[in-house]
Amino acid sequence: MEKTNVLVVGGSAAGIVTAVVGKSNYPDKEFLLVRKEKEVLVPCGIPYIFGTLKNIDKNNIPDAVLGNAGVNLKIGEVVTVDTENNVCALADGTEIGYEKLVLATGSTPSIPGWLKGAEHENVFTIKKDKEYLANLLSKLEAFKKIVIIGGGFIGVEVADELNKLGKDITIVEILPHLLGLVFDEQMTVRVEELLGSRGVTIKNNNGVREICGEGTVSHVLLNSGEELEADAVICALGYQPNSTVAEKSGIDINSMGYIIVDEYMRTHTPNVFAVGDCAEKRDFFSRRLSKVMLASTATSEARIAGMNLYNLSAVKTSGGTISIFSTAIGDDAFGAAGLIESTARKEGFNIVTGTFEGVDRHPGSLADTHKQMVKLIVARESGIILGGEVYGGSSAGELINLLGYMVQNKMSINNVLTSQIGTHPLLTAPPTAYPLIKAAENVLKIIKANNNA
């Protein structure tokens, strides 16, 4: 039987970061990462293998990340865990003993039971599996009309990428707007306008009754009765936690199928941790169970687990999932962090919102200047920032991260108004009209006006 101090099961973002951070914090311990895939893809880069990269090999995570950190790698599939004796069994019969075990088994695409016809040929999901996606890529040339079911991030990004290949793309979304669970309407409308201008057809407020065909998909029947001709269908209906091994091994999972963990990412089973998409999430504000699956969240959890494997730190804990999202359509980028306005009101928060639209360079006559909009959602009585949304150019990605930091640290609009920022004509919005600060000023005006009323 093989032995190691720390065994990490799963080789994507969460598993890699746990192993690397763990080895850095406990250099005297031996770390072994076991994964079933020969090669690992950058998960968030998968949509871009279709149009931007046009090559799946350009989206690999190099194994050198592990080797350079002193982490050992083994290709194999863990099928059961003997938690009494601290031993994992692999599909090939190999057994590996451990002191600490980290489950980073990720997630798999969801195909709801109500979706008829998903078994037809040329019906695909977006699996994090290189061989599966390579097969999809090889078949793409023969497809002209492609229907994407689901208007979340994967659906939108894959649609935009396939559109670059000259395909006839239609997105079907049951909600009133694409990305409607993440952005408020003023942002979702911009997304739809951009996609529409690029040639993507959008069918909002539409459910799918059935994927039809004689063995091979021929069309998609909507609940409205409309039929959409299709050479292929891509189901982008979310992901479910891959917690099968944990459940089979007696490790507790919650009602939603996630492995139950505490703020140190420990499961209820001694010496067993879980991180990433397979691990339980709780909302930063309400502490309710959350279904958010993001590589950024997964790696945050991985760092927490890696730092707490042998010695717990009172300050290195998980405070809940803030949900920081971003995406781009061409040169236009969108981001959201924390609570959006509709969610905050639904939760019962008494809020004030403030918006400011400016530019991301100064002067605005610079050739690559892009509009930049910031919307803040603020608790009325305390001025604490609960969340916000950003629209702009490529800098919007880092701006929404900054907003996420503000939410996590419970900053108030007064903190923002007195913040010192660095600006440069080629890199940022002007110091006289920095959108984040101007949005905070607009929030303060509303609060003062209401207090004086």
C-alpha cells in the first residue's frame, strides 16, 4: 500500500491550489494529488476553445505547477474511502494511506429529468473533460444551426464563441433575461443587445418541451409550440456537485448534494476536508445554502484548507460565498459582486442604490477609451456596501474584484469616499470622476436627501 501525509483527490483548480498552498505551509509533509484525467483544462477557459483559441491544447493547466511546488502526481480514479483506517482505494486496485484527505472532486453538468430527448446524438453538455470536448470540436464543422439551452454564463459565453465561427446560434432561456440570476435588468439588457448585434438569436421566457429527432437531433420544441431547427444542441443548464465518492464512503452531504464542511473546510469525518464545487457553500449575507460554483470561490476555499490542514488558524476561515462574477462579450465586460438590487430587496434589506457612468481612460479622446458604469447597493441605515455591478472595458474585471473586497471587509460608502486611489490616463478612469467613488457620492446624496425630507 502506498502512503502519503496529505492526499488530494481531484486535479482542477481547487485540488491544485490546496496541494500547492498546503505544501508551502507544511513543507515537511508529503503531498500527493490523484486525478483521473491525464490532462487538466483551465475550467473557465473552456468556452474559448471554440472561437478564440480554436485549439483545446491551448487551454491546459501544466503539471509543472505541481512539480515545481514539490507535490507528487498520480493518474487514477479514487472510488472509495475507508475513513476508519484512512485509506483510499483506486479503480485499479491501488490503495493509498493518508493522514489528511482533501476531496476536490468538482462538479458535472446537469441534465434535468424533465428534459426529453437529451439522449439523442449531437446533444452535448460542456464537460470539463478534454476527450469529450475534443470530440465536440471535431464535429463542429458539420453543424450550422446550434441551439443552446440555458442563458447563464456558460450558455452566453459558448454562444458568443460559436457565433465567431459563423454558426447560426439560438439561446433558449426560461427566465425573462439572460444572466438574470446574476445581474439586474439594466445589465442583462445590455448583454442581450450586444449578443443580438453580433447575430445571436435569443428566446427569453421560453422553456424547452423536448429535444426532437429520430436518433439524431433535428429540432427543439419549445413550450410555446415553436420549433427551432437544430443540427446540434448544447445543454448549459448548470452543474451538480460530484459527491458520489464521499456519499458512498459515509461522508455527510447536505440536501443539495454538497459535502458538508465548516469554516475551515473540514467535513464531519475526522481528517477529511472538501473544497471547490463539491463542497457546501453558504451565502455571505444570509448564511443560507448556496449553489454558486466559481473557480475563484473554489481556490479561496482551497487556500483556507491548505493553511488549516494540521494547525487551525482563527483568522484563516471562510466567511461565506460573496459570489463575484465577470464575463465579456467582445470588448464589453460585465461584473457583479455580492447582492444585486433585486436580490437585496427580495432578502428584505433596506437599501439605497447609486450609479455613475463615466470612462475608463482619461482624456476620453484616447483611442481605446470605453464607457464604464458602476452601480452600488448599500444598506440605508449603516452605509455598508452590500454589492454592486460594473460595466466597461477589460478593466471591469479588476474593478469588480475591488468591489468584492469592499463587500467582504464590510466597507461603508464613507470608507470609499475617503479612499486614496492611483490613476493614470492610459490605465484608469480620471481621478475627478472615478466611477466607484462617484457612485458612492450619488448614494450619499440620496441618503442625505431622504434624511432631510
